[in-house]
Amino acid sequence: MKIRIKGNSIRFRVTQTEVAQLAAGAALRDTTEFAPGRQLTWVLESSACVEMESSLDGATVSVRLPASAVGDWARTDSEGLYGRSGALDISVEKDFRCLHRAGSPDDVDAFPRPN
């Protein structure tokens, strides 16, 4: 899972395996350690929510996606899921293979580029 934050927007890029995990109901979780004992955790999960939801609890950022939308997205060529939670714009996109760095280790589980 790759994460980009800019202003009031957050974008997640997820691999084929991660999309399959979300569609199966598993949560994706990653942690960035800034210093010993000082970390920030990211959680991306599908849930029974109707619209995207986000929360910040201590040092954990959570984004919940409607399970029905995740299932449809996982089965199609659709690039991403987009929504808002309060003032936060949320994008969750399939991670496509790089155009300029063919063979990059990041490309191992990336989606083939659409035509």
C-alpha cells in the first residue's frame, strides 16, 4: 500500500493482492516509525458503511470503504474508488506498473497498465 497526503486529500495505491484482500474482507495495515515508540499506523478496510469514512484515533488513521463498492471495483477494470469524509478527499486506486522504470521491484504485484 502506497500513501500520498497533500493538504486535505489522501490517496492510497494498492496492489493486486491488496485489492483481493480488501474484497475478501481483510483490512490492510501499515506502520511508519518516526522514532522508537513513535509511529503512525494506516488502516484501509471495507465495511458495511454506505459512503467512505475516515477517522483519526491517536496515531492511527483509518479509512473505511463500502464493501459493495470494493467488490465491484475488484472485479472490474475500474481504476479507483473516490469519495469524501468530512473535509478529506479520499482516493483508493489500483497501483499500475511504472512506465519509466520497467522491472522495478514495486511492479511485481502491480496491475498491468490499461491500454
